[in-house]
Amino acid sequence: MRAHQIMTFDVVTTSPEASVVHAVNTMLRRHISGLPVVDNKGKLIGIVSEGDFLRRGEINTERRRSRWLSFLVGSSGVAEDFVKEHGRKVGEVMTQRVITVNEDTSIEDIVRLMEKNHIKRVPVMRGESIVGIVTRSNLLQAIASVGGEIPTPSASDDRIRERIIRTIQESDWRPIGLEVVVKDGIVHLSGCITEESFRRAAIVAAENVDGVKLVHDHLCWIEPMSGLYMQSPEDEELSRPSSVESSDQKQAS
């Protein structure tokens, strides 16, 4: 599998001039842990994540160094920490060095980059344009969708996936963070919706693509005002003890 086969296409980004509070609220509302930062020309210039907000003045978690340690770090290092802990704009707290991949990067290489650099997400680039993002969640979804195996999808599966994504992405009801995994014509839809009608529309769009045999719904529902989060009916059913026991019994037989 490669990046373009599992990445999230609908990438939520922010600007360096956006406030820290706005970025944090966006992450909470969208249930994501990081945001690529792009300039007014759409060029990727940084990334801001949960880790960038661990040391913040608002929650009294600033670094407290002894005079001796401050001397070793130097005035420049202390000043940089102060900006990171008290900056009000995303551009002041973001991580500027961004590890990226391209659409054809293998999952193995992506995992290696994540482990080596201790990161949870990598933007997917086409030239200087960001076209997707691969997170640990994408990797887990890929594993879950193919039943613990990660084979290379056939060319027809790739075409099915591309058609589904193209159809849904062009709509006003597209799920947030849409993820589509296809194996042997069986489709798994993931992402977040704010209206139940969006769920049915996404499922119907997938079902109408030639070659699709079955569509599994993993679209979670989010209440926009409160941020209430609910699993899809299909995943809710599977998470019930009786469903798990029944599934285990079938596998045993």
C-alpha cells in the first residue's frame, strides 16, 4: 500500500496568522490532533500539533529552569521557549521543520519516518501542494478494513477508490476527513459527518460506483455545537458484547 491509497484527502489546514485559540478549537471540533500550516499561496510552511501546546502559559506548564541550566541553554534558547509558551499566533508556536512524503511513498517508509522522527502525521505532497495527510489513525483504519492483512489493492480497487473520492469530494455534504479503503470491491468509508443525511448520501455515492460489492459505514457523527461524538450504527453494533461473541463463534466454527 502507498500513501495515496490510505491518506485523508480533505486536509484541514490553518494559517500562521490564525490565533492559537482558533487552532485549538478547530482541532477539538474536528477531532484531529494536528494542523498543517500554509501561507496565503497555499505553500506548506509548518505544522502545529498537540505537542506544541503542552508547555503553555495559560495552563501554567511553562518550563522552569534553574539559572545554571538557563545559562547552558543560552539566552536565545530561553527566548525561543518563551515565544513558544506565550505566543498568540500559530506562526509563533508551530513546528517549522515538517517531514513530508509524496503520493507514492510506501506505508513501510511512512511508518519508518514516524518512528524515527517521533511524529504522528505526515503531509502528502504533490510538488509544493499538499494533497493529503497520513496519520496513525489512517494506518489503523487500513489494518481494520482489511481484516489484519495489508495486501496491495488491485488496479480495479484503486479505480473504485478514486471514483468514490472524486464523487464525494465534489459534493457539499462530503464527510470531514474522508477516508476510503477498497479491497476486492468491498468499501470502507471513514470520516465525520454533521448530518445523518450526509451518511446515506456518502453510502449511496459509493454503492453507485461500478465494481463496488459492499459498503461498510464507519462514518462517525459529530454534533457541531457541543462536539458530541458518536460511532456509526454499524460500528456501534459491532462493539456490543453480543456482536463480538457472535463474531467469535462464527470464526470458531
